Amino acid sequence: MPELICRAENIVKDYPMGHQVVHALRGVTLEIQQGDYIAIMGPSGCGKSTLLNILGCVEPPTSGKLFYEGRAVNGLSDAELTRLRLQAMGFVFQRFFLLPMLTAEENVMLPMMEAGVPKAERVARARALLDYVGLSHRARHKPSELSGGEMQRVAIARALANRPQLLLADEPTGELDAATGAQIAQLFRRLNDEGMTIVMVTHNAELAQTARRLLHMRDGQIVDG
């Protein structure tokens, strides 16, 4: 039976907006098992990205509980949450967020530097990851010298740098054309076929179809899947 990596129990997230409250999540429960590839779809404003941020310990829920490998995340210190994100999770964003002054190789090495990985190991791992995503020939190029698809592949390599158990992706093809998005979809499927656990938010129906499990959200709730 697959290992349970993460469990969210009755997650509620409210945002005060002046005299009103926005109910972004309304009691979401979700289990993520080792090897899952989950795509989350739904209209803008339905809570998809908020749920991803809570699963990634980027922001806390208003109420409800989050467990990672059986350990309650609620109540962990900022330092403990930072360490959990750094060692156990990888993040891929719509807008890449590569540092413009660094080369592709240096961008991939950043999370390993933060984790205290020795330099020789950082360099070898970064080069291996760039080769994995088909960009070993672009290792010394800066983001301004790369296409959108190349930048996203560098961002994926960076997300894999510390060998995370869980890869969280927020609209990973949102800034890409259809053909380039299809390449990223193939890369995600390859990663999952090789054992990576992925939770992805997307508006792209073709990308969502590469996932093994499709969830739909509406008004802060999972409505099917």
C-alpha cells in the first residue's frame, strides 16, 4: 500500500477584507500518497492556489489540520517550516522566479546551498538535473538568454534539487505556448512515472489529463474527484 505523505483535514482559510471576510477554503480534506499525480482544476478564485500554498506550508490555515508524514504541521516554528519546505518539497511556479543574475546551473544550485550541501555535490547534482530536463548545453546561460520553456525546465530542475518527496506546481504552463506546454506536460508525466509525487494546479485541460487523479474545486471546496 502506498505511503501517506500528506493529509489535510477540514482545512478552512479566511481572509479579512475590510468589514468582510473572504472564505477561500471551506473545509477541504485531501490525502496525498506516495506516487500520486493530482491535478486540481476550477475557475479563478475557487481556492486552488490557496490550497496549494497551505499544502506547501507557505501559509497556515485558519482552521483544520495538516499532517506531513504523520507529523502535525500546525504549531511548527517558522524555522521548522522552512526546513520542511527546503528538504521535503519542491515548488514550480507560473512565472519561473529564476534569479536573473545567476546562470541556469547556479539557479539550480541555490536550494542546495541553503540546505548546506557541499559545493562539489551541488555542482554535480545541478549538472545532472539540467541534463535530465534536456538543458545541459544551457547550463552557463542566464534567464534572459533562455526561452520561456527553457526557463520553466530550469525551474523544475531547481525544484528537484534537494530530492523532495512532494512536487507542488502552480499553473506550470500558464506562461507558455501550447507546444512548449506539451513538453512540460511530458516532463511532469516522466517524473511521476519515475516515482515523484506531484500536486498541480492548472487551467490547462490537456496538462490535467496527464495526471492520474483529477480534482475539481468550486467556491473553496473539492466538488468531485
